[in-house]
Amino acid sequence: MIKSIPYLGIALGIGSLAGGCSVYPVSQEASGDNTFNIVAKVRCEVRDALRGIVITEAEKYLSDRVYGSESGLELAARLKANPQDFSRLRTELFTPSLRKAIAYYQNSTINYDFTLQGTESNVQGVQGGLIRTLPRDVAVVGFGLEGDRTRDVKRNFEISDHAITLAQKPDEDYCRMVRDVAFIYPMGGQKNIRDLIENFIFLNLDGELEGSTKEPNIRRMGDTILFRTRLTGNLAPGFTFTPPGGALGLSGLSFRNTNFREDYHQVIVTITTSAVGAGKGLSGRGLSGKAPPSDQRREQDGTNSIAVIRAKNLQDAVIQLGDGISRLSR
């Protein structure tokens, strides 16, 4: 029996190889969605929300002409049936009332901050015992060996979209992979970003959303969306032996194989409208007659919106930590 002990190293080595196959845990290994697909799904949700708002606004005009010779209902029906027609819309063909609302959102920027983190841990071990029965006592020797490997990769990046461009592009082929629900890895499914976009725009059009006291001419709203998925698997076979006579032999042997995979996916989405003035302007719907901001100004305001949401998230985390410590001390 004692001669079988060298084989323990072989068994442990095989387990180590099996547990360490992935040395770079990326999202597609677990969820099936790579970075390209995750980004596309988020952008396509925003695109569909923007398109839906254009259709909703057009439908309010009923039989009134709003685009070329088309009424509001006719334009809405055509865009619903043929979404590709959004890429061919021309702002100058809208009637003044609807054109003002659309032009207002030509100043809007959608910004995204993605954090995609994958962590894998593999623990392989073996434990056993040697026993020898003597005339007056029993000698027992225990032994064990364990290996623990953890790999962690965090990918972070920011991108932005010009709202009017995103409403017209990308095309349907780019958005074909969007799924309704992904139960295990929710970042791969719908995230209801439409609610953020719709509330921001309708608050501007109908509720006169105001900027902060420091930046009254900048409207912004943002969501922080976080999904964490952890999967764990265990395998622990064991064997018991009875050594013959009084010889030193193996009395027991057990193996441990524990693996977990955790995916942490976070995206911050902000929508920002720059230099829109304050109070009611054109058509009494919160629109401004000011000249649109430069591309550089619009992009900078969008980037600042991500920084504002990050700072607010950090502030909230500190407050929650303080509340937790306070409760523990009571």
C-alpha cells in the first residue's frame, strides 16, 4: 500500500491541470457574450428607446402633416414597419413643430462606462492517512497537499454616442443578437435602459428638467447597472482501506476539487444635453433657441456626466459603509 503514495502526486497534478485550463477569464467563456456583443446590446437598447420616442412624438400629431406629405400616424406606422427608414430621415423635411423637438436632442450625448470583470478560482487537494497496528498501540500519520489558484481579469472602457446618430444607426444586423432575457448572465439580456432614456427626454419636453445649481444649462441623468453571477462546483471523492496485519499502510484517501467562477458586469449609462438654456423657450416645451454647442463641448459634458455618477456612487458607498458600521456598534 505504501508504494501507492507516489501516485498521489500524479492524481493531484491531473486535478491541477483540469482546474487550471482557463488562465484568462473573459466574459464569453461563461456567458457566451464577448465584449463586442455586450456593448452592442446596450447601445441597441438605447437606439430602440430613441426611435420609440420619435414614433411616440409623431403619433401625437395624428392626421397633421409632420414629415413631407406624411401625417404623424403615417410616419409612425412607416417607421414601425420599416425601422431601416430611420437612417434615411432628413431633419429639414420635418414640420417646424416636430423639427424643434428633434433638433433639441441633436445636442444630446449618450455615454457608457463598462467594467467587465471575471474571476476564477480552482482548489485541488488530497488528504490521507497511514496506519500501523502494533501489539500495544496504533501509529497514525496524516498527510495533505492542496493547491489554490485564482485568476482575475478586469476590463474597463468608456464609449459615447451622439443621440441623433445612434437613432439612425447602427443597422438591424448589428442589433440582431439582442435577447429578451438571460437568466444566468443578465448582462446578455434586456436591461430596460429604455426607461432611463424615455424619462430623461419626456422630463425635458414636458416637465422642464433643470440642471444643477452649478451647471444650470446641462441636463443629465444616469443609471448604474450591476450584475454579479457566481457559479460554484465541488467534487470530493474518498476511499477507506484496511491495511493487512501489522504493516504500515494507507488507511484513507480523499480528494477535494472546488471551483468557482464569478462575473462582475457593470455599466454606467448617462444621457446629457448641453447648453439648452433655462426655462421655457421655443414652442413652450422647454426647448431653447440657443445655438447648439460645439462637438468638443458636447463630448466633454458627456464625459463629465460619467465622472459625476461615479462620484455619486462612491459617496453612496461611503454612506452605506458608515451606516453598516453604526448598526454593528449598537
